Amino acid sequence: MTGPIGIIGGSGLYELIEDAEQREVETPWGTPSSPISLGRLAGRDVAFLTRHGAGHAVPPHLINYRANLAALHALGCRTVITSSTVGSLRADFAPGQFVLTDQFVDRTWGRPDTFFEGPEVVHISVADPYCPHLRALAIGAFENLGETFHPSGTSVVIQGPRFSTRAESQWFQKMGWDVLSMTQHPETALACEQAMCVLNISFVSDLDAGIEGVQDEPVNAGMVWRRVAEAQPRIKTALAAIVEQVPDEPDCTCRTALSDV
């Protein structure tokens, strides 16, 4: 029997399914950020976890990413969709748009980022961290919804919880990276270590520390919360449209990622 589709909600996304069963799951790596909500979305079984916990109580650098992924895996999830709120490093990746990220650059530090700490050691490949089959489905879903979105993008993952300095943001822009996240690593890599198919949906809330000639005002938390709150119906609709199309057995190599490590 196929397990539920895992969904990890980002900043501002704390509820997704109605009449959900709340499940407390303990893992060898501790307690997840929140209880798991089990229920139905778009006619499919889903397991929803809020990354930052109730009321956004867990900052990005203190999230127990291993417990979150292990809990979803223990419930039978072999596909996980992660929802993120990101800042843009490009004028054409405007606030209010979506990005289906296909690459990330890790600029975090001190976060436990593997399940394999010995004596078993695994060298997982994350050359292409996000499932290409799920990304193709998501592209079709966004096109059908008429949403403005970018079918690919590179996210630089910073430590947080502070935002970037102008110098940092300008450096990220010069490196050619597209958006900025605080949570896509180690979350994505840990999903790959669990041989999960993983898809990321990013919602652009701001222009980071500003983009020369476009906007000088840097991001602040209030700006993020307002834009994400306004976008909640769109984010939930997009998730439902994608969940509806997820196959039980995607035509990809994600599920065999541990066969040659």
C-alpha cells in the first residue's frame, strides 16, 4: 500500500488540511517541529508538517530537520513536497511569483545534515537534488493554474534568522543565484538520504536587501508575513493541484538513490 504524500509547510503555512488526525511521532533524532497532520488533499492521503512549528516558534537554524524527515518517512512517505518562502536576488523573480527550484548552494553552518554518522557512512549524490519527474508535473500544474512562475532556479541557503547585509546580497547576485532561503539545506539533502522524491515550491516574498535600480528598500519580517498571508490561498491551491497528479511510483531514480553509495 502506498504511503501518504509528505508536505512540509514553510513560513506562514501552518494549516493545510481540514479534519486532520494529529499524530505525535518520536524518532531516533528527537521530536519533529510539530505533530503530523494526517488527512486528505485533492483526493490523496497526505501527511503535513509545519517546519517552524506552531506560531513560527522554531528559527531556521534550530529546526530538527532530521526528526522532521525521519517522522514523515516513518509514516510511509516516499514523496515529499517542501513549501518555502524566499527572497529574490533578481528583478525578474518578482515578489508574488513562484519558483520551482532545481539547485541549491549551502551557506549554512553547524546544522546536522546527514543520517549517516558512522559506523555506516553514505556518500549520497545531490547533483540534481530535486526530482525531475515531480518538477515536470509541477510545471504543468502551474501552467494550468495560470500562475506566474519560474520553472527552475538556484537557491542560496543562508543560516538565518537574520536577513542579508547589502554586501552579502550583492555578492549572491553577482554569483548568479536566483533566490535566497534559510531552510532548503539540510532538508533537501536529508530527503535524498531517505530515498525520497523531493519537490520544492518557493514563493517569492521580497527582493532581499534590495536590487539596484529596482528597489532600495531591504526586506523586513513584517513585509514577508503580509505577503505570505495574502498568498496563502494561492499556495494551498498550487499544492493541491500538484498533489493530485503525484504518481504512486514516479519515473525517476530518487527511490534507488541508496543503491550505489
